[in-house]
Amino acid sequence: MSHIVATISGHGFGHLSISAPILNELHRRAPNFKFTVISGLSRPRLRTRVSAPFHHEHCALDFGVHMDQDLSVLVDDTASAYRSLHEHWLKRMADYAEKLNRLNCDLLLSNVSYLSLAAANHLGIPSIALSPLNWADIYEYFCSQTLGYAHIYEQMLAAYESADMFLKPAPSMPMPKLSNTRSVGPIAARGRNLKHWLCDRLGIKNSTKLVLVAMGGHDMQIPVTWPTDASNVWLVSRSWQTTQANVVVFEDFDIPFLDLLASCDLLIGKPGYGSFVEATAMGKPILYVTRPDWPEESFLIQWLEQHNTCGKLTLNSLHNGTFIRDVDKVLQQSELSDQQSLAAISGIEQTVDVILKHVASSS
């Protein structure tokens, strides 16, 4: 029985949205495989996406970057956290290698902890990285002028380079400094369209537009002073604590987020792999709040514009409610567009093929 240890970053939910379909498909095609998931995400959160049986070890191996509530990166805090992580790098790597050894890991699938990759390399365990970005590039973008940058960056890059391969699902950042990258197609799960059921629950007409407002794993709270006409209903998180008419808490429906996304008419969110690719796979138009200081953004938006109906918003327009004209415009464009959702999310099959071949060749 092969034992795959998957590390999943808890920085947002995009990493989970990529890893989960791969683990689920691996279980379908190789039901004898054993899985351990190591992540800072809770088991209930992982269970919302991962249907394959797995053992969970709660451990935050990577933090990505530290961010403010407005999605801006806190550079000094981020640089300080990386200095702390790398101060005793060899000890941390050895400690994690001991964990992998204890688990009798046959293959490490990292999304996208470089510490775990370094530990696997130290033990001679086969490893595959899977992500549209790596933390070395993100660290370089924000922290290249901070204390200790060069040495930390060198260790990060070497850890990613130590992976047997780095699979980049479209759309991905370029990663020119890594020699082990390999491109695969988009990766996304799809949900069930339950709009008729939702409208019945809400007592509204099926023609009413359901607008899902979700900012991924970042708990952004926006004062809701939005239009209250009957043409739109806004689905927001309970954490927003709003009682405005035509605004409902999506957690109250107790259905998977993918089903909510499949049931809505429009998604309002931030640029992120999971939301962009999943909404596009289900043919849902997107309005996104720009993150001008996020290096992945331009690659995500370029891909989105090629495959979906979309538009951009400012935080100010969300705060003051003037974004409603953008909502109307994108919904009209989507209805008139002959653009279809992606016919196939090819990255799932491609990635699983690579993993199964790698397991077979390593055993």
C-alpha cells in the first residue's frame, strides 16, 4: 500500500481547492492508497473538499505572507516571520524529516510547503510540488530589500528545486528560476446547481439574481449599504453581521460552497486561483476586487479574460454601493455572451497520471 503525504497551505483556500480534486481522483483510481494530510487548515475545513479517507495532522508548515484586512501585504511582519523560520533552518528541516519518517511516507505531494520538500529530499523520499505559485517568488517580490533576504531566498529556492518535479496548473506564475517545472491544465471541482431550491427557501422568484460575495480564506468585512431592490439577492458570510434587506447569510443554507457557487448568477471576490477557475469551470461570471500589490494577479486576470465574462471593482465601490452598475453590466454581458465554460478541467487527470506513474517508478 502506497502512502501519500499531502501538505496543503492554509494561506487562503486556493491551495485546498487544487489539492482536494487530486486526492479525490487518486482515491477513485487507486483506492488502496493511504493518505495523510498535513495542514494548518482544520479537519472539518478539509472535509468540505476532500472526500477521500485521510489521516489529518494539524500543522501549519507555511504561512505565505501576512496580510491586513484590506488584502495588503504586511511586508515587515512577513520578512520577520521568514527570518524566524530560517533562523534554525537545518533543525526545522530535520524535525520535519523525522515526522515524514515516522509516517512511512512513500511520496510527498506539497502544495506548496518548501520545508516539507527539503525534508523529503533529506530522506530521499520522492516528492512532487503542485501549485500555481511558490513562496520563494512571493518572498522575493515583497522582501528583496529586507534583512537576510539573500540567504533565505537561496534556501527556499533550493528546497523547491529539490522536488522531483513542480507541477504548475494553469493559470500559473512563470517561475523562471526553477528547472523542474511542468505545466498541466486547470484544476477545479464543480458543484451542483441548486438555484431553484435556494429560491424556494428564500421565497423569491427564480428570475432573481443571486450574487455570491466571497473573498476566499481572508475574512474581509465590508459595511453593507447596497441596493435593496428585488432584482438581486446578496449572499454573504455570517461574519459580516448584516441585517440589511435582500442580504442573506450563505452559511444558513448548510450546503457545500461549490454548490453555492454553482447556484449563483455572479461571483464577487478577489483574484485567487480557486474562485477564478472554479467559477469559470461552472460558467459563472466574476467581478473581482483588484489586488495591485499581488504578483500573481496579472496572470490570473489574463487567463480569466480569455475564458470568462468578468469585470473589476474597487473596494470603495463595494463600500458605497456604487458597484451595482458593474453587477448589471456583467450580468448582461454574460447573458449575451456565447462563451462557454471550460469543456474539461484537464489538470486533474494529467496530474493524477503523473503521480501514479511516479509512484510506480519509485516503488
